[in-house]
Amino acid sequence: MHSTPGGIFLENNTLRNLLLNAYHIRSDQIEGGPKWLDSARFTIDAKLTKGVSRSLLPKALQILLEDRFQVQIHRETRPSECRPR
């Protein structure tokens, strides 16, 4: 993900990659999702409201994914022995 003047641009990304960028998580922290999570590719060229801080880019991407892909996130803490290796 990189920012452009007034927006963000992501080219040829899978939904998994978009989630990793938006939520700052590792790939092994994603469970479930559609069959095309790792195969379909998307290019996102999103414009932001003028004056929005670049620090808000991940949050802007989260909102876009929730709106366009109906992404629903569930966070939970698991004991270390339950985590994939």
C-alpha cells in the first residue's frame, strides 16, 4: 500500500493482502473468508477527504473493505499453544 496525493493506491492485491495492510496483522491470523481470498486480484485507487492525515490510511482502507467487500472482523485472544506455527 502506498499513499498518493489525496488518496491510497494498491495494485493487483488479493483480499488477504488488503486485510494484512488494513489491519496490520500476520497472514496466519486470518481464518475463514471466501474461497477466492488468495486468488482474485484487485486494484484500489481511493481518494480521501482533503486534509486527512496519512496516519488514518489503514482505517480508511478498513472502511472501504467493510463497505465494498462486506468484511466483518472478529478479534480474539488465543493461548500461545493454539496458534498456528
